[in-house]
Amino acid sequence: MRMAFDPAPEGERGALYQRFEEELARPLRMDHHFAESGERKRVAIMVSREDHCLSDLLWRWRSGELGAEVVAVVSNHFDHADQVAQLGLPFHHVPVEAGGRPEAEERILELLAGKVELLVLARYMQILSADFLDRLGAPAINIHHSFLPAFVGADPYARAHERGVKLIGATAHYVTEDLDAGPIIDQDVTRVSHRDEVDDLMRIGRDIERLVLARAVQAHLDDRVLLDGDRTVVF
């Protein structure tokens, strides 16, 4: 259940929340959460080399469409440092060497753990460990360039081309320790044909990825996503 209502006067809210806990939530064993719509959540973005999702999110943030405070961009490459710096945002380069994922994750946790309320993987092409997700202290949303559950993992456009698919899509989901198996928040598709090569599928797919990720992030920021086991309810 999600309910939106006009807030009580600021000085009365603490007492209202306490009464709700004592008189309703505790007797009914409710899981509940109050979210102030006027408070902007702190968001960090992680990205690798492809910048289409990053650029779209930053444009929405700069134009005021993304109701969040972007506090940092983290990447395992230097490619987007100038773009991020021009917007006055902190950019952190954390390389992931072969066999060095634990050290990289430790550095990212030093930067983000306990300091953000949402982590967005805007085509961050590294797998995050269960330990990292547990210690981060915030949910993470990933964009997968495939209409899940089809073509989980790497190179989905190449695999879709091999199968001669007529629809390609993108999926935004919460990140769990199981690769590309987290609860799905948003999806979309578009038609393709036998004339489209892998590069065409990637170009077409980038537009879908941008839109799907933005919709999923906005739904989370608006507190419109409720988890129901392995599924989501999106209002």
C-alpha cells in the first residue's frame, strides 16, 4: 500500500509518526516508512566507458527533472572525468585491476557507504559482490541491455542477433548478488528486423536503455516502488 497525503505541520510530524508506530504499525506488525516528498535523496552514479545513460541522468538532474541530489560519479575509467567536472560534481576514478575487485570495492565503499540513499549503475560493467551490496547501506539500480529474463549476462545484443530476434529491450532492476536477477522495476522494447546488424541493435538499444533507467530511477526517488519478495509493485 502507498498513500500520499498533505503533511502535518513540521512541528507535529514527530508526534504523528510516533503515534502511527504505537497505535497501528506495532499492533498490526506492519513494515512502514514515511518519506518527505520535499527531501531530495542523495544519489551516486557508477559508469564504465559508455556514457549514454550517465549523460541522460546528468541532463535530467541539471534541468531539475531528476528530483535528487547527485553527490558523486564513480568510474573504472577516466573517460567521463571532464564531462562530470564541468557540472561541478565530484568524479572518482577507481580502476578494477585483474583480481583486484575486493580492493576496488573497498575504495568505493569508503567513498559512498552511509553517504548515499541510492546507487545507480549507468552501464557500470563490473559485477558487485554480495558483501559490497550489504555494506553499501543503500539500494542499487542497474540497467541491463536486454529484455530480461532473456540474454542474461554479457553481450546480449550479439546473442540477440544470433537468434534473429524481432524485439530488443532493456530492463532496470534492483541489484542483488544473483547476476541480472534482481526485482524488475521497468522495461521497454522496440521492433528490429533481419536487416539490423549488431551495431544497429546497440544503437537502437541505447535509446531504450536511457528511457528505462530514467523511469526506474524516478519511480524509486518518488517512493513509488514497493518490494514484494522477488517482484516489485510500481505505483
